Amino acid sequence: MSAAYYEFKPLNIGRWLVWGLFALVLLAAPLVFTSSLSHTMLCQMGIAILVCLSYNMLLGQGGMLSFGHAVYSGMGSFLAIHTLNLASSGKFAIPVSLIPIVGGLSGLLVAVLLGYVTTKKAGTPFAMITLGVGELVWAMSLMFPEFFGGEGGVSGNRVTGAKPLGVTFGPQIQLYYLIAIYTFIGTALMFAFTRTPLGRMLNAVRDNPERVEFVGYDTQKVRYIAFVVAGFFAGISGGLAALNFEIVTSEVVNGSRSGAYLLFTFLGGATFFFGPIIGAILMVLAFVLLSELTKAWLLYLGLIFLFMVMYAPGGVASLIMMNLRVAAFGFLRKLWVSYLALAITALVALFGAAAMIEMVYHLQLNAALGMDMVFMGIPMNAKGINSWFGAGFVLLTGIGLFELCRRQYVHEWGEIQQDIEKEIKRREALI
């Protein structure tokens, strides 16, 4: 046979390193963070990574803005918890480790039933339909307590069935590694989907649906298949959540849950595959840690989202990729002083703004406890003019210094981009 039939294709070393590092992080995380709270948060992060990545198959890959994605993860949770109860009663023999697959198939089935109608439209009509479907399912969850459990929800016990090698999934760390396996495999499969002809065609439907129709493809069918696949992975996430919490309530299908998936997928970066992973981590940190630190956490979250939309619409992932490009050309070291100045001045402004916000919340919610309060170790009086003047002075000072640093940074960034363009042209001339 002629040598022309053979082609050498080198291994993508960078991709192997990234996936190897991802697996290593999943493996080592509970060994580094050993507290029970850390293990709980790590479990939630793995679950959130799957559901945010599945949501990004719609938003980032397909350009489908959905307000009802919690329906598919939530229905996966309900079917998974009912399956777990059947296994506990001996009516259905299934290993606990496979129950998330039941959740995935449930999410897929619901997506098959609802997705055909939902994906008939695109753009704003699609978003409105998903919103209506989400509200419909949430209303049904309160109307049919036999299945949804009413306000109390449906509870279960994951320590049931066979215990191979002594694994009962009772300890949180055992459940974590089950979630980690599903997270790694699910992430790999969703990444593989983006590299398939269907995944590429989904990108084309997002960017130019008219041209896709012109070359003979059915855009509705492409959206529908992607919708069903996303429902499957969302259902797996819901099944894992059912095992983790051992209770499922109507909250898992309400609109606020869908809104959280949208918000944090966008914050992480919907235009990059790894963006939703960052968003999922931020979501758990916000819901678990930030909500414990302050009652105004939703206000802070809304402000962060507002500033990200205004100044970094590509999310955190876009900021990382922009700086990786600068680093690849060896110019990142020129910016570290500017980044440090921006970070310090931003923290100063944030400190002043947060002090004022906390005083307002104290006046509204804790006035019965008196006007004295402590913020970041500093005693303050919620009605004292000195406290308000000090917080306002710190805020305005931080904003002023931040603006000066921002202008210097913009100037340096522009010069670096010009240098990069010159370097690219120089390299092209040498080819």
C-alpha cells in the first residue's frame, strides 16, 4: 500500500495536560480541603459544573436563552429520589451509583416531550416559551403532591442496597468521588459534543440560521437535538443533587433556580467551554459562603452581574483568555503593577460602598438591636454622621484612585496590543 494513505497526526499535548490536570484537581480537592463544609461545597460544585455546562450547550453553543432549564435538572432530581426510594423498599434493584443515570434519562425524556414545541422558535420567542414552561412545571409541583411531595418535598436515604468494597455513600467523601466521576465523564462528553459535526452545526445555527437553512439543514431539528442532549446532562446533575441532599422540593424547578444557572453561566463566560465551570464554582461560593457573610449578598451579586455585563460581557473566562494572549507574547509582566493598583483601589471603593450598604441593611433589619454595629472589625454607628461621612469618603477616594489607575492601564494595554500586532506581522514576514 502506498505511503500516501498514511498521515501522522501528533498528539495534542496541551489538551492531554488540561484534562489530566482537571482529573487531578477532582481527585486531590477533598484531600486538600478536609473539613466537612469543604466536602459539602465540593459536592455542590461538581453538581453545579454539570448543570451549568449543560445550560451552556443551549446559551453559549446554540444561542438559545432559556429561562426554564431548572425543569430538566429538577425533574431528574424527582425521578431519581423516587427511584432511590423504590430501591430502598426492595421494589427496584438498582445500585445507588447508577441512580444519576435515571435522573439523566428523566431529564432527557422531559426534554423530548417539551423540547419539540420549545425549539419551534428561536431568539426572544424561545426565551418566552421556556419561561412559560418553567412556570407551568413549578405550578404543577404544588398541584400534585403525590409525586412532588407538596411543600415538604420527597426525602430518601442513599445508604441502601449493595455495598461493594464497603462503599455505602454514607460518608460525604464517598459521595464526592461518585460526583467527581460523573462530573469528569459528563464534562468530557459535553466537550466531545462540541467537536462533533452536530456541535459545529449548532454553532452555525447560533451565528447564521438563514445560511444553515439555505444549505439544506433543519435548524429546528438541530436545536431540538441539542436541547434533548442538554436535558440529559441536566438530569444527571439533578440525580446527583438528589443523592447529595437526600431531599427534593419544588424549589428545584422554580424560576429562581433557572435564573441562577443563567446568571452564573454568563458570569463564568458563556462563549468559552470552561466558562461555566468557573461560573459553577462562583455559584456555590455565593450561595454557601457569601450568603452567610451578609444579608445583602443578593445586592452584591446583582452589582457584580451589572458591572460584568457593562465591562466584561465575555465573563471571567474572557478576561483569562485575554491575559493568556498577552502572556504568550511575553508582555504580561508589564501589567502586573497596573493590575495590583486596580485591585487595591477597587477594594478600597468596595469597602466604602459595602460599609454604606451594611449600614442601610442594619437600619432596615436590625434596628431593634441598636444603632451600633461592627463591619470588618470596625465599630460603626448606622445613624452616626461620622460613620456615613467616613464610608462616603473612602468610597469616593477609591473611585477616584481607581479611575486614575484605569486610565493608566488602558494606555498600557493599548501599547501592548500594538506591540503584539507588530510581533505577529514580524513572524508572518519570516514564514
